[in-house]
Amino acid sequence: MGSDEKGVRIEELEIGDLIEVYWLDASEAKTALSIPDRAFDTPVRSIGVYGGIRGSRAKHLIIIKEEFDVSGAPEFHYNAIPLGMVDHIRLARRGFWSKRDVKKAMRLLDRFGTESELTAGLGPRRAGPGPAAAEGEILDLDGLLSLRGFWLRAVRKA
């Protein structure tokens, strides 16, 4: 950590700040549980641009980690960190991104959260011997689970 970085509370953050978030992630076990309880802590350090707080059932701190230019349309990678899992936050740089750019990115995330659906014509092909989904068919949970390595993407409305 550089000497110009400082710990901050969530309330002190401003949209567009470059932050480093130390938090505890969920963990998964695939073998017998023979380790001490404290070994279940999975510390994570995530670095990105503060986008705000989102969530209806549980509040999440949103950081924007990456921006991609996909066929002329921006695509962003986010971390949504449950507030109860945040250990501490360090401010790396105030106003790293403009508020306007962050709001643009967050609008895409907000739209994805309300309009996310996988459409057969836009997503991966159905795996296995079953019939392929018809163009434009919305896949239900069973349909999603039948896909091999699917990626969820927002449906862009014309």
C-alpha cells in the first residue's frame, strides 16, 4: 500500500473512486470437513471503481473491474460484494473515473438485473442430443441447465 492510500468507510466513498476492497467470499468443500472452523474464511482483495450500492434483499457494494469494447458496445465486469462480507476498504484514488462514465456503466448493470434472460438466438447452443432451441425462444431453468458452459448476457432491445 502506498502512503497516500487510506482506509475509508462506505459512507465516505464517492462514485468513481478507485478502491481496494478486502472481503470474505463464500467457500465450497468437496471433501470431508477436517479443517478448523477458521479455515473456511476465504479472504479476497478486489480492486476497481466504486459504482454504488445495489440490492433489494441484501445490499451489495458494486465495483467495476474491467471494461471491454465488444463490437462497439461497452461491456463491463463487476464485483457485487455483500456489505456484510466487507472487512475493510482502502481508497486508492478519488475520482478515478468520471461520475458520468460510472453512471453509464451502472445503467447497463441495472438494465441487466431487470432484463436478463438468455435467448436461444443470442446465447450458446443447447448441448446434448435434444433438439436445439428455436430462434428467440426464452429458456427456462431446465433449458439453461442443459446448456454446456453458458454465459448470461443482457438482451438488447431494438
